[in-house]
Amino acid sequence: MLKIGLSNSISQIIMSFSNILLNNLAAGYEDYVISAYGVAGKLISMVYMITVGYI
């Protein structure tokens, strides 16, 4: 159980850091770039949840 939990935890930590990095990179542009990145992230997460729900 620890083996599964540890790998998922590491995966989530990497995802969080990559989101932080991409937000910081997008901050150099105007606000609409950050907004578009947020909208795209929400759409991707919705598709992911629907896909996982059917599996």
C-alpha cells in the first residue's frame, strides 16, 4: 500500500510544481494568457474525470 501511495504522492508533487512553473512562465505575458491556461487546465481535468469515470 505504501508503494502505491508513494508513487501517487510523487506524481502529484511533480504535477503541482509543473503547474507553478508554467504559471510563473505565463506571468511574463498578459493576464489573458494566465486565464487561458487556467481554462485549458479545467477542460483537461474535466475530460480526465469523465474518462476515468467510464473505465
